[in-house]
Amino acid sequence: MSRIKLLLDVVEDMRSLADSIQAVAEALAGSEPEPEAAPAAEPAPPKPTITLETLRARLGEISRAGYTAAVHDLIQKHGATHLSKVDPEDYDTLLKEAEALVHAT
């Protein structure tokens, strides 16, 4: 077979395939549409988390600025004796409270 004959056969097969796809699409369009599901709510973007190292660095700065006792009290307020014992979920809150110490004066 020549290459042209092979190409013509491929074109014919593609047209046949296109007709079959069109028939399937028409059959689906003719059937009863399924009720649309309610759009899923977009999940809330993940809350930025502060690492222990970042928290330790910032609390160190605040402590050196003269708020050592207040920083220690905040750590105890969060149920820990040392910063490393503070629950990671409390890091954001602890940092905000510590920042408030500096901005309060």
C-alpha cells in the first residue's frame, strides 16, 4: 500500500471515530440531565503557621527590649514552663500577645 492510501484510511477512521463520539454526545445530551450537585465550598486557605524558631527569635527580641517577665508570664499563661512546651497551635496567639506588649507602650 502506498503512503497516501494509508493516510486516507487513517482519515476515514478518524471521521468514523468523530461520528461515534458525536453520537455518544447527542445520546448523553438527550438523556435527562442529572441534578447538579451544590458547588463544594472552597476550603479556607491554610492559616500561616509560625515555626518554633521564628517564635523564639521574635520573643527573644521582645524580651531583650525589656519585656522578659511579661514574655515569661505569657508562656505560663499558655500552660507551659518553657517555650518549647507551648502547643504549636498557640504560637500565633502567643506571638500576637507578645507583640501587643511592645505596641501597648
